[in-house]
Amino acid sequence: MLRGLAGTWAVLGALLWGCGLALLQGGMLYPQESRSRERKELDGLWRFRADFSQNRRQGFEQQWYRTPLRESGPSLDMPVPSSFNDVGQDGRLRSFVGWVWYEREAALPQRWTEDLGTRVVLRIGSAHYYAIVWVNGVHVAEHEGGHLPFEADISRLVQSGPLSSCRITIAINNTLSPNTLPPGTILYKTDTSKYPKGYFVQNTNFDFFNYAGLHRTVLLYTTPTTYIDDITVATDVDQDTGLVNYQIVVQGSEHFQLEVCLLDEEGTVVAKGTGGRGQLQVPSAHLWWPYLMHEHPAYLYSLEVKLTAQTAAGFVSDFYTLPVGIRTVAVTQSQFLINGKPFYFHGVNKHEDADIRGKGFDWPLLVKDFNLLRWLGANAFRTSHYPYAEEVMQLCDRYGIVVIDESPGVGIVLAQSYSNVSLQHHLEVMEEMVRRDKNHPSVVMWSVANEPASFLKPAGFYFKTLIAHTKALDPSRPVTFVTNSNYEADLGVPYVDVICVNSYYSWYHDYGHMEVIQLQLATQFESWYKTYQKPIIQSEYGAETITGFHEDPPLMFSEEYQKGLLEQYHVVLDQKRKEYVVGELIWNFADFMTDQSPQRPIGNRKGIFTRQRQPKSAAFLLRERYWKLANETKCHRSAVKSQCVGNSPFTF
């Protein structure tokens, strides 16, 4: 019977996979260099100006995009990628809300501008929050949302002339409204005895600083005019044979041929195919396993795609290589399975956050974070509370760090934020997110939101629609959102596959009384599981600690209190993980910046590492725990080969 169910779900999954692909229009492949493609990064110093005019519209009224920024007034040097908030010494800029303007002159290789068979694309990795882009004063793109890439084909602009350079202007507005993601509100202070005329502040319902700017790489890249636009892979396992289902989308011509090769890590071809859609079979496949779950984790094959097309100018070729990890994901009433084996999430929540650079991407910081994760024995993290840089996901693939990939749906607490306008935008964000991250084996679950007011009446329809849409886009992964609502009142949880719960016992209530944690936490788990019969992840827990504060007996904000609170949680987690709890993610990996308030002494201090990535006492406690958990659950190759994968009706 189980084999029959598995077969039914395998067929159904393949059919749904094809339907999901049809919903995603246009590709967002990571730009790479190949025999047919080039890329030119535009990182470095850009000209910058904040529009401090009262209505924040002077830049549009004076059309700053039409001429070089230096001609319309003074400008600053601004590093890209980075947030603009902490780079300068002007206090107004740190808390600025409104339009800021970036500009960069980019030199163009001669072959890009003279070869009309070359397609030139401008790609912005992240512009928070709303962006408008011009090239040489010509409008080329707009994008809403601060954490996902967007691009524009600028071939005609740079090949008319041809040009030796182009001027790129990007206007960015960080204002958040009830319908943005994340939402926010603008509060005007009208008491002129206390505030200047027109004074306003940005209010948010999330606990991290709303950094803004060009946070990730801006680059130019090329393809032929007939090119590989998108590749989608979905993997499965039949006994010891790996199955790689692929679909390739080509733009620019209807007359083309596609050749597909799958190579192992030694560069040996293990499977071949032709055409835009098919299945590659890999006998004795090396599976993609999480870190510390197998002696050879994170095995990646390379899917090499070659396009050959007939055009008016002759034959054109395009090449793209996609890393592929063969693995399965499944959920039962009490387990989360990877490759048919029970997987227990023991890891962290993170933020893209650091001194000076804010949310700006930084390779040394990223590598340091991954070294700390592996030292810690962490096998997973959640991208709290927005999609992280593509390079982060790539390292997760390479190192075997499992990811719960979360949308920017944080702070959804107002009834206005459940409107049809908000829902439509949230659906679009999930499309962009799935389009970007669908091929990462490290991504095992989508999270559509964090701590929404899911007890409000509109929340039921909102999350039913949002989760169903995400499942339609990608039937191969479970979907969740992270709740802090009461189990009896939550209207969204009925639609999730895994229940993710945030709780801060003896921190935000019953302050200082760690003796009540075990009872309250056990009651939490038992109530949720009795009601829904779904696996549960403790998706946030923790306490703030200021490095160097020591108190015995433990007092709040001391290192002893953070450590003691975690130990109380671990007693209950060790009991319930034998039943239906499938993970624990500490809040937070590192201290991070927040809005100023009496409760936040220069940011949130719940990190087990400081903002400068130095360990607190709790880091050593978690390291001991996580390595112990890893040793308990390690999966050896011999056990893997004897496992029948996909034997659950809940297989994705």
C-alpha cells in the first residue's frame, strides 16, 4: 500500500511540477560567465544624494535622472553594496525616509556595443524598497520589494551609437505603507508646539532596523540574443537511482536544439538528454545530504546546458551550468524527512546585518558566518525575515546547510495589511522568490510570513490563498509561516505543512522566572500537536545578553541568564523531539541593529554571537548540544542505500 501511495504521489508530483512552472513567467538565472556569457560588476563608489526636500519629490520635479547627478547639486560617495544609513556622519541620513538617488558611469566593452547579436542586461540584486532605474536618462525598470533581484534588457540603448559607456541612475524609496512587504505606517506629528511643520516618522511592527540602499551587487551581463532564459530542476530517488527532472525555457527563437549533460564532482558525465524537458537517470546516485547527516554531505552535480539556434546571422550557441543536488523532502504527522531519513533542524535564525555596511553584502562577513555555523554544529537556518543574497544560498548548497526560505512578510499586524492589494503583492513576491530559489537543494521549505496577526478574521482567507499559491508554484516543498498566536485562535496554521512556533517564556513575560519555562513550553507543544497533528519546529526562542554582564544567581541580560534559559528549553525539546518536534532554531545567531527604544541598548542583544561575531557563553552551550544532536542522528551511507525513499503520502 505504501509503495502504491508513493507511486501515486510521484506521478502527481511530476504533473503538479509542470503546472507550477506554467505559473512562473520569465527566468531569473544567476548571472555567470561561460563561453557565451560575460558579466561586469559595478560594485564600488557611486554618486549619492538624499532628497531632503519637504515632499521628497525634488529629484523628480527637477529630473535629476536626465543629467549627471553632479550637475544638479552636491553629491556624496556611497559604497555599493551597502546600506546608506551608517556610512556617513549626517544623523539625518541614518533615519532618512524618502527618495535617495544613486548614479554610476559604467564603461562598456566594445564587443558589447557593436555586436548586435549580443544582449546586454542590467541587473540589480537588491534595492530597498521601491526602485526606479534609468540608463542615460531613459526609464528602463521599476521594482517593488527590497530583497529580490530585477533586471532590464538595455541592449538597444547601449548599441545605438554605439556607446563607450552608459550612465545608470537608480532612485530608491524606503517608505513602508500598510500594503508594502514588510508593512509600515507613516505617522505625521501635527502638534506644532512639539514638532516642526511637516514632521513625520516611519513606524514598523518588526524588530530590526529598516536599512535601505543598494544592498547587493549591481552588474551588467551578456547573453546571445537567443538564449537560455530559465532552467528548473526537480529531483527524486527510485531505490539507488537519482532522477533529475528538468525543464528549460529559451527566448529569442523557436528554432533551436538543446543538449543536456549531468556531470559528477569529478567532471564525469553520468547522464545525457536532449530537448527542453526530460528526465535524467543517475544510477548509484550521490545524494545531497545536510551537514553532519552524512560522511559526504552536500554532494553537487553540474547540469550543463548547451543551446544551439539558427538565426538570420547564422548559428548561435549559449551555455549555462546549474549546480544540482539530488534529494527528496517529505513530511509526515510527526517527522520531517530528507532522503527518507528523519531530519532534525538544529540551527539559528539570522539577519543580514553588520556594523557600518548594514545589510550590504560582504564576502568576508559571509564566509565568517558560515565558518561559525559549522563550528557551532548548526545544520540549518531560517532567512528571517526576508530572502537573503543568492550567494548565501549557493554556500548553503555547497556546505549542506538546510534553509527555511522566508519572504519579507514580517509585521503583518494591521487589518489593512490583509487587503486584496496586500495579498496580490504578497503573491507576486512569492513568485519572485520561488523563481529565484527553486533550484537550491538546501531550500527545503518556504515560509510565507513571520508572526502575523493570524488571529484576525481576514487571516484565514489570506493565508489559505497565499499558501495554496506557493504550493502551486512549487509542489516539491512544504510551506509554512511562523506564528506566535494562540493555537486556538490562529486562522492560518490549518493550511501549513509544518507548524513553526515562536515563544519567549521567562523573557517577554514572567520575567526572570525560569522555573516556569518547562511547564509552559510543554503545554505549548502538546496543545499545538493535539489540535493539528503536524510536526512542530521551535522557530524562535532566546534571551538578550550584554557581553560581559555576569550575575549568579542569573539575572536578565547576564550571560548566565541566557544560558540558563536555553537549558530550560532544551529539557523539553529533548522530550518532545522523540515524538513530534522536528527542530529548534535559536534567536539569534548574532546581535543586530533595531530602531532606537528604551528596550534596545543599541540593537537587539539576543545573539549567541556579538554583532562583531564574537561568542557569548551561550554559543559554547549550543555548540556542545548541536554536536551531540548531530552524533545521534548521523546517517551513514550503508543505511541510506537500504532506505526506500518516498514512502509517505505526504511526500513533496
